[in-house]
Amino acid sequence: MDQTLPPSASSETLDGPLGLVLAGGPVVWLLIGLSVIAVTIIIYKLIQFGLMGLGRATKVEMAVKLYREDRRREALAAVQGAKDPASITVATAIRGSLRSDVSEAAVREEVERVATDELGNLRSHIGLLELIGSLSPLLGLLGTVLGMIQAFRAMETAGRNVDPSILSGGIWAALLTTAAGLIVAIPVVAIASWFDRSILKIAHTTEDAVTRIFTPDLTRWTEGSADELRAANA
């Protein structure tokens, strides 16, 4: 009986990167498709973060400082036209404070809506990135299980004249899918986690700035503070 390796594990198909992909079967092609989607999302998010100028909170800090010095129009000019969520939200809060026909409660509600909308836009597509990171190892494991099934079926067909290369070749090819799944998942999960941490930091910056817009600066020592302290000690 002629005993040869399964087509997926033959020596001809295992030469070079293309051979490894062919040996891994359709699951590897699916993982390649997911990796292309993941890379596209990562590039898009990096461009989005770059265009927004995220990580540079100087405009927001300057606006808050000017606002607390009662230079509201200068504070608004400091963040006017900026594209990052913190600046847009702070600009909305300052603009609302300049409107005498709008209550503070209404301004707060609008500021909260704007902040939620801006942060939601910043987090767009990251859920898909996290899904790819979660599914890739499972798809790799599925491919390995299917490959093992084929390898053992080939060994059963060979009967007593089984050649160990039939089993080892099938297992070798099957394990390619597990490796491919991990290769896709590890960087995708790491980058998605970095995006999440960055957005949490931006959300904290936004919340902190807006809170300082709506509340007085209690850290500054004023004559009124001295009077209150003397009255408390009297």
C-alpha cells in the first residue's frame, strides 16, 4: 500500500510562507482576513488620534485657567476649533456659561451629551478589534482540532501499515492554525488594550476639566478664605 503524506502536509506545499498558509487550510486564510481588518482599524485609529492631537492637554489647561480668572472669552478662544473630545466639551461648557438665557442644569446636560458623543466616536471600531483578538485563538484551535481529526482518519485508513509520518505530518500542519491564531491575537489584544487605556485617560481629562469649569477653585487662598478661617477660630 502506497503511504504518502496528506496533501496539506506534503513537503512541496510546506516550502515558504505561501506553503505554510496552504498547509494551514481555510482557517489560516480566515485568520489572514481578520488580520487585514485589524491592521486597517489600527491604522485608522492611529490617524484619528493623531489628527485630534490627543495627549496634548495644554489648550484645555489654558482654557480652564483663563476661565477661573474670569477671562471667559479668552478661555473659549483657547479651545475654539480644537478637535479632541476634552477641548470640544470644555468649549461647550464655556459657551453655555456665556449664555444668560440658558440655565446651568441645561448647560451641564448638554455638556454631558457632547462628552458622551465625542468619547463614543473615539471608541468606534475598537470593539471589533477586541472581538478579533478574542476570536483568533479560538479559530486557531478549531483549525488544529479539524487537522487532528484528518490526521487520525488518515492513520486509521492506513491500518496496520501506518507510517508515523502520516500522523506527524498531519499534526504539524494542524498546529499551524493555532500558531497563526496566536500571532494574530497577541498584538491585536495588546493594541486594543492600549487604545482603551488612552481613551480612559482622555475621559478623565475631560471630566476633570469640565468639573473645574462648573466649580470654584477652592485651592486658591483669598481674602475671603482668610476671613472665613478667622471666623471659624473665633
